[in-house]
Amino acid sequence: MDQRQALIAFGALSQETRLHIVRMLVVAGPDGMAAGAIAEKAEVSPSNVSFHLKELERSGLLAQQRESRSIIYTANFEALGGLVRFLMEDCCAGHPDICAPAAEVTACCTPKLEEKLQ
């Protein structure tokens, strides 16, 4: 991820509803959520959620696919991981022990995601 992509992603996440949507979709995992369910859970109108989903998709943080009459949105885990790597790539000034807590946080997610996939 380059700086321009990171700025677009951070811009998209700098709004409360959009950050909430991304966090919901991270929890939903690879199954994602329908736009209507996202609107209901985020407690915003369908037109409002549509605006936010469009911005998040434009930033590359979400993907969508049509399933029958619904559009299912999923978090783009590769892009989210790229954003975290972008933040951490120059980390620690050569002192990896400083970054260890951040590395542990990402490692703790792996079992939860693997459980969800089973």
C-alpha cells in the first residue's frame, strides 16, 4: 500500500458510521452482510448506509457481490492488513521489541478467524 492509498483509506475510516460499518464487517468475516442488515445494525437509513458503503468500497476497504436480490458486503481483509502494514513498516527504529505488542494483536486474530471459517 502506498501513501496515497493509505490516505484514501484513512479518509474513509475517519467518519464514525463508516468506521462502525467496517468493524461490523470484520466481525461478520467472509460471509459478509447484506446492505439492509448493515443499515439496520448501524441504525441508519438505507440511503445513508448506501452512501457510506459506496465511500468504503471506493477506498478499497470493502468488496461487494450480488446474491440473488441482495448485495453482500465484505471487509477487504487484504486491504485492511495492508493499511496496518503501512502504519508499521517503519516501526520501532530497529527495536523490534517495541512492535511486539502490535504483532501479538494481529496474531491473536488468527484463531478466531479460523474458527469462523470452519
